[in-house]
Amino acid sequence: MTQLGVGIIGCGNISKAYLTLAPIFKSLKLVAVADLNMDNANARAAEFDVRADTVDDILKASDVDVIVNLTIPDAHFAVTKSILEAGKHAYSEKPLVLTLEEGQILRDLAASKNLRVGSAPDTFLGGAHQQARAAIDGGQTGKIIGGTCHVMGHGMEAWHPNPDFFFKPGGGPVLDMGPYYVTNLIQLIGPVKSVAALANKTFPTRTIGNGPRDGEVIPVDVATNIHALLEFENGAAVTMGASWDVWTNKHTNMELYGEDASIFVPDPNFFGGDVEIGGQDRDIKVLDAWDHPFGVNNFEDNSKANYRCAGLADMAAAIAEGRDHRCNVDVAVHATDVMTSILKSGEERRFITLSTTCERPAALSPDEARALLA
């Protein structure tokens, strides 16, 4: 398989995971990093033995084929657009964009230049979520008719040294954490038809709890407590709770109810975990572990499975093989439509019919996953 030269724009916290994990995939060759702050770029370059470029230089670099956009969400559209205009494939951290219109512009621009756009999350390619997909597609649950999913906590101000952007337009739990849940629902059930939601914010300010700004009070400018109802094209109705106003809860991450059985899916923010299923006997059992490589614990203290860059590696392989990549622009644009429509519904207190759709991304079998690894 031909390797693609990979550059990264944005050398913040998340860049370490990409730089650490990209070398485990045979289609990716790390070349350079860039950041508006060259001190950040130089530090990451030295840490991972790659080149430090200015943003302008990395866009012009002849040895860079695809650029990963790890900037803050509010900059995603402009940076990804500049990558495509420079004639390079683009892969963005989630969310791809903050408005449906921006997503459509990127999709059309990429098509006009015969370039690919990919977007996180790629956690749905993890062993646990692909096992859930295989169980559903294999008929173990019957048709999915409903479900619930919850992402609830108290925000990032306690641990993130600069949490401001989480509470500004483009932030909030739906756009920040929602991509993991919405994208996994799309790959498990299919596209969404309509949404309705209630949304509010409990706390007008947050207090930073660590780092050099410890004790600083920042404003909250977005909804932080959202309860939504998603109607899928297949007829399923799923309740989604997304809140940063909750100290603790006992909700499961994701439950899907089929005509024949219910399936319990682990945290979509991660690649691994146990998948449980229970049918007419009411006995909920853990599915036998299978040999999917993206479910094997591999990261830091070996307590979790982290295969970030799997979506990027699949995109590189798809370019070489002439097929659609799984973390593709149509899925990302549809997920954006779902999330922004949830927020709009919360503001306007009405059902909203989505204007986009997409195909379910192809399943990723254990053998196909192994083929991506170096």
C-alpha cells in the first residue's frame, strides 16, 4: 500500500494522540506539524522527530498529501477549506464544521478538486462498536425500534487549563461529545429523519479548576443541558441526553432496543469495552470477545483501546483502493445536520426535519482492521 505523507495543523493536547498512534498504521507517514504558535510546533516536532512548519509552509509542502486539522472547532471550516484549496486531502477532528452550510461547501469543494475529506470520530471503528454492528446486522436483535444514549458530566473546566471554547458557540456537549454518539447511532441504525429537543444552561459561569488560570471565572454562552429525541429513517426513536450540568448519574452510555433483543453498547467515546445483549429470556449476557484488533487495550497504562487515526488510515487505504472511506464527508455532514438541528430545535421548541441523509458507513471486519495496521 502506498503511504500518504501526513501533516498536522494544530499542536494542542489532542495532537499527541495522533502523533503517537499514526505510526501503527501502514498507510500513514508522519512528515510535519504546524501551529500558529511556533513554540508549540517546535515542541511537538522535537518530541516526535518530525518537521516543524509554519501553517503556510505545510500547505505548500510537496511531501504532505493529507493534512489533519486539529485546531479549535471554530477554526475547523476555514482551515479545512484552506487545505483543500492547497490541493491536499483533509481530515478533521470532530466536529467537521459548525453549520450545515459549511459542511456542504467543503463537500462540494472537495468533489470539484477530486480530493477526500474525512472527519473524526473514528471510535465507531473500534472493536466493541463493530461487534455491536455485527450483532445487529447478523439478526441477533431484529430490527432496531428504539433506544437511549446519554453523555453526562460536569464539563471540562475542572481539568482543562483553557476550557473557554467548550462554552462558546461551537462548544457545548452536543457539538463536542455528540459526534461520538450520533455517528455511532448512524453506523448502527442508519440516517436520522427528524429531531426535537429541549435545551438550556444551568450555570451562567464556570470556574477553571487547574493550571495557571486556576480560579478564573469564564462565561457560558451555549446550552449545556440538552434532551433530544431522534427519529431514524428506519422508524426507530432514540432518546439522547447530553449535559454538562450533571455531577453524577447512573445512565448507561447506549442501549438499543430491537424487535427480538436489546443490545447494550459501551461508551462511543472509546474503541473498546463489553457489548451485552438480552432477549426474550430477559437474561442480559456479555457477548463473547472476538478478535477485532481495534478492541485490544493498547494505550498508555494499557487500560483502554485507543486506535485514533484508524479513520485516517482507512481514508488513505480507500484512496489507494478507489473506494469510499468510512469516516467520510457525507456521514460527517449528516451528523452535523443532526447536531445543529437538535440545538435549533432546543431554541425554537419544534420538530425539525433534516435536509440531509447518508449511507451507513461500511462495517470494518477484524481482517479489514488488521490490514490497516503496520
